[in-house]
Amino acid sequence: MMFVTIDSVRKDSMSKTYCKCGNIVSLDRNVVKLKRSLKKNIECPICRNFRISNEIEHINGLYDGTLDDETMV
């Protein structure tokens, strides 16, 4: 019997890695390999959503004029 996740990824193609927050994350092995080849951080869903939220807020601030270009996230 083959076990799959809710999004139809086979359990044997998953890789467990640490997120910077300390959580152990189970991700598709191909995604982990791609992120490592691109020198990107491997993030848990919580950290990823937090980072994306901050980036969107920063871009919105630049658009509506409350931030200038030199303000970093």
C-alpha cells in the first residue's frame, strides 16, 4: 500500500529538513533539491507565509508612498 499526502505526494518522495525557526518540515524531495541548487532557504509554511506577508506589506508601502525605496523589510 502506497501512502500519499493530502496533496497527492508520495510519502517516500518526501524529505525532512529543519526550518530556520526550528520546525522540522516535510517537503517534496525535488523542491528541496531545487531550492538548495538556487541557494534559497528552506522554510516551513509558517515562515514562508510570514516572509511573503512582509514582502507584500513592503511593496504596498512603496506603492502608497508610506515607505521610500531605501527602507528594507
